[in-house]
Amino acid sequence: MNLKKVEKISKALGDESRLKILKAVQSHTGKLECSTIMEFLNLSQPSISHHVKKLVEAELIEPQKEGRHYFYSLNQKVLDDYINKINKL
């Protein structure tokens, strides 16, 4: 993992709402729908979409489309690689 990727992930993790989204996704057997995320965070749908987009761009969560709905799962490999890279700095 290069430093540019570490920077992108760090920026994505630099927001409390995004950290809460990651925690929610992880605690729900790794698969969570956007509307369920809204229940946990008490934020508007556009706000949730913005935060989810940042996490997807950082590859911390992965979208999976099922019918008309998107479900999100934690990308544990990217998170582990990020933690390892931070530990080596």
C-alpha cells in the first residue's frame, strides 16, 4: 500500500460518522443496507450517501447490488493493510 492510499483512507476515517458506519457494517455480519445505516446514525439519506461514497472510494467498504438495493460490507483486507502500514511508519 502506497502513501497516497494511506492518506485517502486516513481522510475517510477522519470523520466520526464514517467511523460509526464502519462499526455498524462490521457488527451486522459484514453486510448492511443504507436504510439500516440511517437508523443507527440519525442522519439524512443524502448525508449517509455522502459518507458511504467516501468509504467506498477509500475501498474500506464494498457495495453489492441486490435488486434495487445496495448492501455494504467491510473490506477487511484493505483495513488490515492500512493498519499494518500505519504500524510500520
